[in-house]
Amino acid sequence: MEELLIEFKNVTKRFGERTVLDNVDLRIRDGQVTTIIGKSGTGKSVLLKHIIGLLSPTEGTILFRGRPIHEMNQNEFDAVRDQFSYCFQNNALFDSLTIFHNIALPLQQTTKMGKKEIEKRVLEKLEQLELDEVSEKYPSELSGGMQKRVALARALVTDPKIVLFDEPTTGQDPIRKNAILRMIAQNQKRFGFTTIMISHDIPDVFFISNRILILYDGKVIFQGNYHELDKLEHPMVDEYIRSLKDFEDEFFGSDLERDRPGFSEKDLKPSEKAGNVTVAIFTLDNLDELLEKLGQRRTDEIVKSLGECVNRHFGDVGISNRVARNQFATVLNYTDTAKAENMLEGFTRELREHGLGGASVDTGGGIDSEKSFCIMVRAGLVERNPGEGFQVTTDKARSRQKEIARFLFCAIP
């Protein structure tokens, strides 16, 4: 088990007569992704400021690697603070500075490095996060996603042990949210820093979090992994479960409009067989290999290409959504297994004809293993049993996945 990094013991914070944190106990482990969730105004930002040392508790103790912060002298406390870096919600990039100088700023302000050493460190981070081509541009010239990557490069340039993210996906569309969360997870794994994140994006953050902390009315009411969350009886968890149930109802078409394009009258008549709904799962295998050999931008394009193909083929007859970093689900209402299998055959032909992210289907002619590699797309489908939950059905569909196409990619030299 990872070492205990930060621990709160009975921490209370008051501002005048207002109690923002109320007798909080929490544990954050080294090398993990810990996400703090909760409604607006519950004290998440105040909690984050205590973690980084910007605020001190009114009562209680905060420990860093087992040692109380309040017992440290100034030099010891500064050494702890130096292990942290902060990625701001709005990126906080300086419009008047180039990308290079934005990333260099923490080294210039907080270290005694010389100009050449700073330049070397910044160029290294630019290359690692695939930003070297935009180093002389200004923030306003970049997309929102690229700006997030610049903010991360700046946060990592000091080689921190702990990186704090304050609402990193606020205001982003669903595709960009997934890209940002994936970027955080990939770089956390690559560089080995501990991630502490505040987020509202449920359930997206569960895909990348080792531990979840729920803050409610100034108290931590839960800390554990996603699977343990189901065991907690609390109004906020009930609300979360209801939100997923609404999502499930939408997926299973409980309020399906009868004039939805692509359905005939026969399709819209309820079948005598209850729960006449089929779920298909599409998975892009070996995502880590894609990232390693093609980089983040190219990988994002390939995953997006698969999603576009799913939406293009099933958009008129089903509801599709991304359910994991490399996985899409399609729910086909009023569709039995035989009909869904015919649709899947058509999808497979279309996928092979169009290719994936610019790559053509592998015909089995052999590859140069040093320069090229294959990526597999698998698909599985299952008809939903009456009363069965979405998660159970999708798990069954995953277990039935088989290869439907294989694509040849050339690795970046």
C-alpha cells in the first residue's frame, strides 16, 4: 500500500462565526489520484488551501508524511511547500508572455537556476507534453485544450511531488473533459506525482481516481474507491445515484420520442418480450501503446474517430456515449439480438472501409515491428434482461467482445 502522505485529524476552520470545515478527518496516499467532490460552497477550495499550506486550521492537526505541520520550523515548512504545484481552474496564463516564458516563470521566480538551465528544463517539458511547436505563440493563439496542457507543463516544470488541480474541466465540452482527465491520468502515471483534484464532473472523474473524498456541509462523509461508494447511505449519495438512474433511463429510452428519425412504426411497437433493448460496447485496445508511440494529440484523434464512426452508423437508431477512456456504448431500443448483429456487421464494414484516424485496416501483410504496430477494435453486444441495470448489461456486453477490425499505424520516429 502507498505511503500515507497527508492526514487531517479533527480539522476545523472558522471564519468569524461561520464554520467552513467541521471536524474533518482525511487521508491522502502517495502516488495516487485523489479527487475531492462536493456541491458548490461546501468548503472544497478551503480544504485545498489547507492541504497546500495557504491556510491553517482553527482546530485540529494536519500531518505531512506523519509529522504535524505546526511543529515544523520555517525551513522545514518551506521544504514541504516546495513539493507542491498548483494547476489553476482558469489556467492563469499570462497573455503578454509566450508559452515558453509562461512555463519558465516558476523557475525564474522560485529557484536560483541559471538561464541555460531554465531553458533546458522548459524545452524538456515542452517536448514531453508535445508543445514544442507552439513555444513562441501566446496563450490567446491556442485552443482551450492546448492552454490546459501549457498550464500542466508549467505546474510540472519544477518537478513537484504533488500537483493540485482546481476544477480542471470546468466549462469544457464532454470530449474535451475526457481529454483533460486523460491528460492528467497519463502524466500522473508518466511522471509519478501525487494528484489531488477538486471536481464536479461526476461520474467522469471516477475513471481516473484511486480514491474519492466527498465533502458535504464542511464534513468529509466518505473516503474510498468508487465501488465502496455504493455502500454509503447519505442524501448526497442518493442524489448521485438518482442522477445516474436518470442517465440510465435516458440510455434505455424510457421517454423515447416516437418521431425519432430512423424508427418505423414496427420498430416503435413494444415487443412481447419485455426489455427489448440491446447494448453494444466498442473498445479500442492498447491505448497505452498508442500514447507511447503516437503521442497524446494523435491518440485523441484516433479515439475520437472511433466515436464518430459509432455515432455516424448508429445515430439514427440508438443512443451512444463514451463510457471509458477507450470505450463507447450504444443502446438500441426496440432491437433484439439478431437485428443488432446485422447492424454490427454493417458497422464493421463501414469501419473497415473508412479506416480509423487516417489508418487503413490491416490486411495481414506483415509489419515492421520497429516502425509500425497494430491496434485492435473489439465489439460485443447483449440483449438486456427485464429490470436489469445498465452496468450489468454493459458488463455482459464487454465480456462478449470480439475483434472486428485491426488497423496499422506507423510509430512516430
